[in-house]
Amino acid sequence: MLNQGGRDLGSVARHLKYLDRDGELPIETDEGDPLKGKGASKALLDDWDLELDAKRPPPADHKPRHMGKQPKLVHKMIFSMPSGTPPNKVLAAVKDFAREEFGAKHRYAVVLHTDEPHPDVHMVVKEMGYDGTRLNIRKATLREWRRQFARHLREHGVAANATERAARGVIRPQKQDGIYRAGCRRDSTHCRQRLPLWHAK
């Protein structure tokens, strides 16, 4: 279970427009001011100076297996809980987690989705930190984040345990836009095959 990321401005812009449903949903940022409406995702791109990050040369430790690929500009994650969990509590737990983990280190933004039975909170974290270091996410990092997310959920009164499959307190990859649209049409083979993992209880 790994997070995904955007490596160019176009893909990041499309992802943000998908998250805020092209201006219909508020984007809550690390600065505490929600952005909403047409152009909100573009404003976020400009505020984060991602165009400058895209022009930076790859870091010296850019591994050979990534040759030909640009370093990520952002990391994309989803925090999900089973159906029936109060969405506002999931959002509050994610915001607490993000503030504790990334505050004063990396820019981030979150969007709550409630168009499926289980509440999802999508997070985008800027790869480049304030001090010029890049966010390095390993499997052990994700395991620790699951534990921290579960702790924040419990602090908001939601019973949650962090497990390897993240039965409660799921941090899972972002669905590709095509997969999402197919899921809305209920004709997604991909979703049917992965349903037990994505909706583990």
C-alpha cells in the first residue's frame, strides 16, 4: 500500500480539480483558509510555487530505477473509514494528523468526499519542504502514519485500530480518474477485484 504522486504540473492540476469537483468542494489548506470555487485549485498551484519545483534539477540521490522520471511534485493519499463513521470526525482526525506530521515542514491540503458510503479524506502534500528537503515516504512511514491516524480518530471518539491492512484508519492510494468514473457507472472490473481491500472492515 503506497501513496501516489504527481510528477508534472498538468497531472497535479487535474488531480486537484478532481478533488474539489472543479470548485464545488472546499480545499482546506495548512494555512487554515478553505479555498472554494472555480479557480481554487489553480490558486493553490500558484501559492505552492510548483512551477518552480518542476524546474529544479533532480536531487543527487535520484535513484537509477527512477531514471527518465521527474521527482514527484506532490504526494497523494486517501484516509478512509467504514460506512457509518461521521465524516466530520474523519476530517478532523486527518487535519490533526496533518498538522502534527507536516506543520511548518510541508505545505498540504485536504478535501472531504462523502459521495460514497464510506467517508474519504484526500490529502495532497507538497514534496519539497520549507527547508528544501524532499518528503521521503517508506513503507515503515506509512505504517507509523496509520498508527497516528488511528490515535487521532480515537481522540475524536471514533473506535479505530491500525493494522497492516488498515481495517480501520485506512491510508490508501488515489484511484485513477478513469477508475473513479467507471466506479460511478458501476462497471469497474478494477473496483470489483479490489473491493475487499478498499472496503476492509
